[in-house]
Amino acid sequence: MNGSRDDWKPTASWATLECRARMLAVLRRVFDENGYIEVETPLLSMDVCIDEHLEPFVVGEPGGVERFLQTSPEFAMKRLLAAGADSIYQVTRAFRRDELGQRHNPEFTMVEWYRRDSSYHDQMDFTETLIRAVALAVDPVPAWSDETPFRRLSYDEAFQRALGVEVLARPTSELVALARRELDSIPDGLTEQDRDGWLDLLLAGRVEPTLGRSGPEFLFDYPASQAALARVRCGTIDVAERMELYIDGLEICNGYQELTDADELADRMRKQLQRRLAAGGRRLPVGSRLESAQRAGFPESAGVALGLDRLVMSVLGLPCIQDVLAFPFPRA
């Protein structure tokens, strides 16, 4: 998108940018008070986390070597954990192509953190502490900044509340029927065998809009097939030890009980690449320094990635990401 050279002014007000700065200062203070060390990792790397839904920016180099603007600092920060780091956080820029809209900007600010010997439930506790402290840094404070605990719903519980059914144990054919009954439109190309596609469609269309409406809510224990880089817990129904936080229907952060198995990491990256290629996406390199780090020994840990821009939107009650950025992509 080519913006006019006359569009030189920021889209966020100066008052909003001042609030954003105060909120960021509070974030850093809370991390410091809880024993986290701030780190920095490369924005450009030969490694890239392969995700069928995320398109990285590619930067060429003389000699033909490609590097990628990072969609998240996850791989590099986990290498620090493998090298002996304990509790670390980072405030950084992340980059994702083809993400531009009311809630997305191709360049955005991510706050990401990891702690050894921590669980994803521990990180829900810490995330609540962090978010509440940030909310109290503005005036007026949002209504949900009181002492009411953030609600926690499992994936199945959220579907039960929104649609009256639990879905994890249901056959795909029932999910297809449910979606056709509940949703106004179905995307072209969604096959009746694509279980995750139907779950995502129902989640986005009917469940997510209900989350966090009366205060922030955690959604946790996702389908095992949607583990990404989270550990899978086996049981009567296998689930991914993964969580997300929602405020007023908007996803603010996501976290994992981290995968520690290098072979499983490699297998998941290969499967993500296969799905990307089947959908016509760009081939990305498999194998990474994170895989090597995990083979050297990776600690039990949990981590969270938080979108700072979305958090500022939620705390200040602003509807568009452009309202909290000085210069969004069209004016960059």
C-alpha cells in the first residue's frame, strides 16, 4: 500500500502515545520486580518459525543467503533458555506480511517472556498480575481493573457456553453440521475433512466474540492438533497445554507449556511446511538452531507472547490498532 507523502502526521494522539509509554514502563517494572531479565535477540535471522498462517518478510543478501524478519522472538529466546537463562523477557518489533486491518499491522510490538520451572497455569497468574498493573497506570482505569479474578475457561467450556456443545470429542462431521447451522457463510475451499479448519471457523465466528465481555478471560487446553509449539497432555482427550487471554473479544496474548522434544519440534515444523505448500504458500527452511539447542537439553518452562498494541487498545477502549500507533504501515 502506497501512502501519500502528505500523510506525515501520526495516527495516534499524543495523549495516547504518552499513555502507551507509561504502560510500557509499568510492564518493565513488573518484570523487574518478579526477577525477569530483559534480553535482546536479532530481528533478522536465517531461522524462521514455520506456521501455515504466518508469512514472514524475506530480506535478501549478497551471495543469495536469505534472512527473515522475525514473526516472533520465540526461537532465539528459547535458545537463551537452553543456554542457561532462567527468567527472561523482551520488548521487540515483530513482522508479519499480509496482516493489515483494524486489529493488525505488519510491524507491531510484541512483549514475550519465559520462565524455567514454570507452568502455563503459573503464567496465567503472572499475566493477570501484569495486565492489572498496566490497567491501573491509566486514568480512568478500565472497569475490569478491580480485584475480580480473570475468569478461566477450557476450550470445551467456552464452546459449551457459546454454543451449548463441547467439541473436542465430537467427530468432524458433527462440527461441519454445527458450523453450517450456526454460521452465515462458509469459506470456499474448506473441505469436510479439515477438522481444525471447522474448529477455527466456529471459534472465530461464535466463541471468540463472547470472550472477555465482562472482564478478561483465559481460554486454555486447546485441541492437541493445534499445539503449535506447546506440549501435548495425553488423556481421555489429548489437549495442547496452551492458553490465550481475551478482553472484549480481542486476543491479547498466548502462552504455552513449552515443547522440549527436538524430534517433535522438527516433525511439527515439517507438517506446518507441508500445509503451507499445499495451500500455495512459500517454501521456508526446515531445521533451526532451536532444534539444535533442544537436542543439547531444553528445560521445563512456560512462555507467553503479548501484543502490546492490542493491550493498549483494550486498556484505553480504542477500536483500531491505528489509534495506538504513531505511524502504522500505510504511513511508515
